[in-house]
Amino acid sequence: MTEATRKDGWAVTLGPYTYIPAPVHSSATVNGTLTKGGCPVALKVTEPVLRDFIDRMSALEKDLARRWISATDWPAFALAE
């Protein structure tokens, strides 16, 4: 998953799909869209679930990146002399 600053309402690429969230301060009647091949579909019921999923996946991705970097800072095995 590639994220282009989700918190600012930018598009998020999910495989072949692009999720464009509703503007942050929009009314409850404005929904985000999921687009594939130029055909947008308004997300009326599932947008809160998709937003939650993307937020959680982003948090996991950041945590994994942090752990991966800290794991590569120290060798796993003692180096031979």
C-alpha cells in the first residue's frame, strides 16, 4: 500500500484501486470514492471501515519500518574475528 499523506485527504493507492477520501471538514453527505480505470464509485456505507483499515495498516507499516531499521543497526550474530 502506498500512501500519499492520507491525513491531508490525498489519494491512497490500494493495488489497482485509488481511494480518494472525502474532504476532512465536509458534511456527512459527502463521501470518498474508490476508483479503478477511471470509473469512480462513491463509498456511502463502507468509507468509515476503509478509512479505519487504511489508518491501521499505515500504523502497522510505520511500526514495521521502525523495527526493521532498528534490527539492522545491530548484527544478529557475533562477527568472527
